Amino acid sequence: MIVVLALALTVPGCACLYLASPNQKWLSQAPPRRLLLAAGSLLLVAGLIAWITAFRPLSGLFVTLHVAMVCLFVFPYAAALRGVWRSN
């Protein structure tokens, strides 16, 4: 159950960080950057705490980094695929 909570905190945290990027392609208008950076950072820290609670501290840190890496890798490609589907 804690793993689900950790995922539910980490993935939206990465989404907030992606949306705070000036190169994001999900929204047509840029949202407030500072608010998204703060929310994303808080969500990632909360996710890190949840991962550490679920596993050992070092394992929790590496799982957090891996989930964040996968999310931040996939989000730009998902936005590109969304653009391709809309153009058809």
C-alpha cells in the first residue's frame, strides 16, 4: 500500500517539474513556474519519504531516482505522440 502511495506522490511530482519547464508541450500556455517547482519538489520529497518507509533508505533513494528518471524520460515522448494523434 505504501508503494502505491509513493508512486502516487512521485509521478505527479515529476509531472509538475515537467510542466514547470519552458519546453513543456502539454499545455499551450505556460503555467506559473514557481508554484509548479515548489509543488513538484514537495511531492518528490514526500514520495522519497514514502519510498524510504517502504524500503531501506538507500533503496528508497534509488527507487525514487529511477521512477523520476522514467517519468521525465516518458513525458516529452507522450506529449509528442499526443501531437501526432491530434494532427491525424
